[in-house]
Amino acid sequence: MNRRTFIGKSVLGTAAITSSFYAPPYSRNRKIKAGLIGTGRYGMAISRAALRVGGLEFVAICDVDSEHLRQGAGELEKLQKNKPRPFKYYTDLIDMKGLEAVFIASPPQWHALQFIAACEKGLDIFCEKPLSYDPMEGLAMINAAEKAGNIVQIGFQRRQSMAFNHARQYINEGRAGNIHQIVAQIHYRANPGDTTIQDPPASLDWDEWCGPAPKLDYRPSIGHYNWRLEKEYGNGHLVDWGVHHIDIVRHIMDDGMPSEFKATGGIYALKDQITTPDTLTANMAFEKAPLVWHHRMWGTGEINPEFNNGIFFHGDISTIFVSDSRFLVSPADKTGQSTDLTIPTDAGMLDLHVAEFLDAVKLKDPGKISCTPEDAFASTASVQLSMIAWQTGSTVKWDNRKKTIIDNREASALLKRDYREKWQHPG
């Protein structure tokens, strides 16, 4: 018998309690003085979420695009009634007297330097995913946070998802049996944008935007937002989007890092438009169950498009499919009952994740954080090592105790990339 049900939060029991919105009553107390680094699309999404939670004020923002900076300052002034002080350089922002916390929403090539500098100033940090561009940066960021002893939350907000928390509870209770394989995927038709080399917008300091990464000739297909599919900046769909699924798999399974990585695929449909795979299969040997990642950025995706974005947990009692808004169970015993729960997409995931951070900052309690730098490193390095396996066409074996690649000189060389000109790699 099949059952398709629409459910609200109250039906999910423990999972719902985990995900139910909690906003600390900060408005009755003084407000945390915060800064925002990166005022693009997602930087503003984070700042709106923080202001919805309450208990802080953005006193400073920075961006190397003056138009983004102008628009961001104007929007925040409307939302909080006070205009934040604008800066071009993050170094000036973190020097601001009285600053307590910083939200980092810059592209990944900047995360490590900005994060470490904020740690050295003793600031609490909310940093967008992925943790870093390369694994050695990530390890340096962990060390900086340990030394600083500050509150740090990394932006893997699906840890707050009602659907994924329900899957975690279901699996932990043994209702799917032993999980023997996990398949994660996000298929979509990519639109890389204009690949014509041209001058950057007059408002954008392209040299400073590239920062420590290689400075490529500007074209819209690698600039604002579209950098995700450029190898030198976003490092592709698995690192940008897939890392969310790899992180939530680790969280659900309570697993560490894979010991081995293999990847095949290439740039087939989008040649000369992007520099990372439009088609990829990656195998990650997690301890508790092997994981297969798929993506296709062309064609139709799955025959049933409802499965284009989500994760399959294949257990010996049942298979679970879970996405942001769906929880589907198919029993191995075909006489058993299937369950198909349509769960309201939790638009508050980001609010919950930010609220958790602000609660921890206010109480100076790192125990309230659900995604530490160490945890984020495991998720981020897993996708980075998968891309290294693809780039080298080799099997990459990982020693998690030593945090290094085993017996693969070509792959090991990609754990750390050279920085450009005036910037120095922290790893």
C-alpha cells in the first residue's frame, strides 16, 4: 500500500523539535556589533536572516564591487534603520573598533585569509561554505580558530532541515536496517553565461576580487555568482552545491572522512564554457557506507525529475530518498508499506543556523554550534579530494590521522595551491 501525505512540523516528533524555529530574545539586550564581508546575493541573504533573528546590528560591510557595496548599505539601512559603515577592504573592516562578529560571504578563494585575520582579531565568525578553497587552507583555519578560542559556525544550514533530521532519526532508530550504499545527486541544466573576454564592470576591482587566486581574464561566466563552475574560484558543482549533500550525509550517518576517492567524468556538453565537469561520478569510501555522487548539468536529469536533487540511503530493510522537502521510504519487502511524506520546504534553515550562531555568541557557548571548522573541514575536504581524484585521473587515498594523501605525488601537490603576488598561503 502506498501512502502520500502532507505533513506539518508537529507530526515529525523529535525531528520537528530539532528544526523548530528558535530566536533568542536578543532584542531585549544589547545588540552584537557585526560586520559583513561580501555583499553579493548570498551575503545579503545571510544578513537578512541575521536581522530576522534579531539581536545584532551590522555596523560595517565591505565589498570590492562599489555597486554591491552601495546597494548592500542601502538595504541594510532600511532593514535596521542604521546605515553600516562601508569599506572596500576587509582588513579595514576587521580593524573597526567595537566589532564583535563577522559574517564571511566572499567567494571561496578569500575564505582562509579573511577567516584567519578575523580569528587574530578575536572576532566570532559565521563563514559560508565551503570552508576553504584547498585542504591546507582548511587546516590552517582550524588551527587559527583553536588558537583564538572564538565562536565559529560554518554555513551548512541543512543540518537544521526538518526532512534531513527526520531521515537521521529514522536511520538511527534502525528502521532502514543497515545502510550499505548512499547515492547523492543534483542534476540541473547549467547556464554559464557570457564567455566573451571583456572589461569588468566599472564598479568591480577585478584584481582584488581574484585576490590570492589566479587572475583570469574577466568574462561574466566567471564573475559574480557564475564563479561556481570556474576551477580557479568555485572548483565546480560538487564543491559548490554537492558539498551540502556530502555534509548532511556525514551528519546523518555520524561519519568522518572517506579513506579513498575515485572520480570519472568530464566537460562534454559545456565545452569552452566552464572549466569543471558538467558530468561527474565520484566514489567516496566512507567507513559506514560507500557514497556515490552523480551530477549532470545538461539533458533531462533523472527520468522522474522529482529525484534530480536528493540523497538515497539504501538499507537492507528499506531505501530512503530525502531532499529539502521530501522523505520517501520504499521497503525491500514489496508487501510492506511505502511512505511518501511531502515536507514543507524549510525556508527557515538559514535563519535557524544563524540563530544558533548568535545564541552561542551571546552566551559564549561553543557547545551550541552544530558545524565547527573541524566538522566543516571533513565535508569540504571530501569534495576537494574527489575533485583532485578527477583532475589526476587517479585513486586518492587519505590518511585522516595525518591529514595527508598517501603515496600519490601528483595528487598531493594539489592539496595546496600557490598564491598570487602579495598574498601568502597560510598552510
